[in-house]
Amino acid sequence: MSRIVLVAACALVDVDGRVLIGKRPEGKALAGLWEFPGGKVEAGESPEACLIRELDEELGIKVAEACLAPFVFASHAYESMHLLMPLYLCRRWEGFVTAREHAALAWVKPERMGDYPMPPADAPLVAWLRDLL
């Protein structure tokens, strides 16, 4: 059994029902693929605290824990590890979304997300967003 890595992700949803995805930059694993913002949960950190930290670092926005709603999760076996990724929904934040770590950002209707290649763990979550939004 490979090690389990816990990564928290967030589907930021704007007033028009579009979801934010970011393009992984060159030099990173899975570069060029589109993902939900988030990151690895550090030792002693809750998934919600991880997202509050990561959304500030990656996008320059402030999110309150009360605005993070657990939604679905992905469980995916990569060669080097097994990824467990809870996806949270967030409709309220402070500040303006800015690409600080991604090569690009896109606000996308869930039914159009198939146009954006995603990592194997992220892609199955799109169907849930389509059904909800």
C-alpha cells in the first residue's frame, strides 16, 4: 500500500454559477492541467485551515471557515502515492482572485469543464458540480 496524501481543494463558485480552476505552471507535476485550488494538508492542520492558508497564498483571497462547505471527495491511486482529496464549495470570500501560483485562471461553467484537461483525481469531481450547479 502506498502512502496516503491528504490534499484539500476548493470549488469557488461566483454569482453566475461559474467555478474557478487554475492551470498548473511549468516545472510542477502535471504541468498544464487545470485543477481546483488548494494544496497538501500539513501535519496538525485541518483541511479547512489548509484551504484558508492555500487560498490566501495561491489567490490572494480571505475565506472564513464558515464559508467552506464540505461537498464530495476524490480517492485516486497515483504511482507514488494515494491521493485523498476533499472538495469544498465556497461562495463567499474577501478580495480579488489573482493568479499568484497558477499559470492562468479560468471561471468556467461546470458543463464546460470538460474542455479543460484536469488531473485524474480532479476530473471525476466535475460531474458532481454539474449535477449541483
